[in-house]
Amino acid sequence: MNKPSILVARAVFPEVIARLQQHFDVEQNPADEPLSREQLVARLHGKAGVFTTGGERIDASLLAACPQLRICANMAVGYNNFDLPAMTAAKVLATNTPDVLTETTADFGFALLMATARRMAEGEHFLRAGKWNKWAYDMFSGSDVHGSTLGILGMGRIGQGIARRGAHGFGMKVIYHNRSRLSPELESECKARYVGKEELLRESDHLVLVLPYSAQSHHSIGAAELAQMKPTATLINVARGGIVDDAALAKALRERRIAAAGLDVFEGEPKVHPDLLTVPNVVLTPHIASATVPTRLAMANLAADNLIGYLVHGKPVTPLNPEVLGS
Ligand code: 8YV
């Protein structure tokens, strides 16, 4: 019997490709570069499934051009590259990779918070540039993490992981804002207090963004929100570019209206707003919050499990639009 055909849109672990080859005819984009829209549509011709990594936009016009497509499996927990209603209307299953990256991403969010608060990147650049030739009482003085107020915008699994680290490991007072409140049990586990967005902006010493990107969350932090934050505050984004207005942030950092920012994600990445590259009080990393070998492997295997689960056994593991299954 012919195996179903799938496309793997980016280079991923060879052992995961080998697993997929046991069940499918696999075409892989071997290049480091993402496929252009035209290349993606051309390569999806006749494919029942696609393994995506978050950069490939799946929308109504692509779906109309690829009528054989039955599943798009994202190797990412975020799925803002999917037009979910259009996929559901076209009866195409969408899957993502929740849970397997939660703790790794929370570790990174906290590391970025620490590096930002304690000005580690500025110190390293100074040292590498050969400028360290004396001690000074105020050299790279940052802000304390222990005992400070940790604000979290978006309190899903990763937000809760960051809250636990702050509350239990660093004695931080945790406040959060989210579309919905956590259960009392989860609030007490995370030692987190629900507040309105204005209070969150006003009270946070370190504000971490962990909310999903959507039209509603676009520029959730812009000039007006930055103006409400403490001048000593830090802002950390491990969610998605586009949640922050990067131009407004660069201006606020340059004018020291907030103390510093730690950013793993950017509007229009991998391009970075040029003003962010020239302000000193920012720590910049290239979207690597989930990047440990075991976690990336677990993410790739879960995306593969979804393709195999659905196309071979009719049972995906982590469907986003399960209504497609019954139709
Ligand atoms: C991924 C992410 O590395 O899971 C997500 O939503 O942002 C990252 O963990 C990225 O999307 C590529 O797969």
C-alpha cells in the first residue's frame, strides 16, 4: 500500500525524519532557509500532512491551493502562524507541542530576567572590549531580583513556571494579569495574585510577557504602557514579537523611562529593529527559549506523533481544532 506523503518544511533531527519515514513518503526542505510561500504551496502539492516549525503561514488561500492537506503539525506551542478558523473550515487538523517545552522555556525566561536585572550582557561587552581597568562602586549596578515584585502578563503553563521559580526560589511577590483567573489552587501553588493590567504595569519590578500572539495582543506593550511602568523596571519578552512595539521600547530604553529589557522574540524576526541593536540596556537572544537538545527533540517527536497519530491511526495527540476529528 502507498504510504501517505508529507512535507517537513525545515531541517529537523535526522532521527525524527527516520521515524516519519517508517510511515510516510517524506519530502524535506533540506535548506536552512524557510520555504517561500510559492515554494511551500508547490511542495505541498499532493501532501496529506506538513511538519511546520512556526514560520510557515497556513491560511485560507494556501489551504485552497492544497486540497489534499489533512494536518499541519507545528513544532512549537505557539500557533499564530495558523489561521485556525480557516483550517477548521477546510477540515484540516492543526496540532502544536504544549507541555514538553514548559519548564525549559520558564528556565530561560527566568535566566533572561536575571541577566537583564543584573546587567550581565552590558558587563560582558565592557569586559570583552578591554575597558575593565578599575573598580568603581557603581559599576553595572542593577536591580535586585530576590524579594522584588514579579509581574506576569499571560498566565498559561510557562507563566506559571516562571511564577513558581520567582515565588519559591527567589522570594518574589508575584502578581499576574490574564484573560482568565487561575483556580484558587493554582494561585496558591504559584503564590500569585491576580491584578488588573494597570496595576501590573505600575507595580512590577520585573515584568515578564508570556501571552500568545493574536490581533488582540498585538502591541499589548507600547508607548502608553511603558509610560506606566517604574523607571527602575525591567521588561522581559519570551512570548512573541509583535506583542511589544519594538520602536516604542527602544525609545523608552534610550530615554531610560524603564531600566532595561530582555528580549528573545522580535517583530519581524529574524530582523531586529535597528534601534534595539544600539541601545545598551537590553539583552537580546535569537528566539532560543525552548532550545535545549532534550526539549527540541521532545517537541519534534511530539509533532511527529501528531502526524503519525492522525494520518495512520486517526488519533492525534495534541489537536488544536478537535472538531475536525468528528467531521
Ligand atoms: C520554537 C516557540 O522554538 O514553541 C514556541 O511557540 O516559540 C519556540 O519554542 C519556535 O516556534 C520554533 O519551533
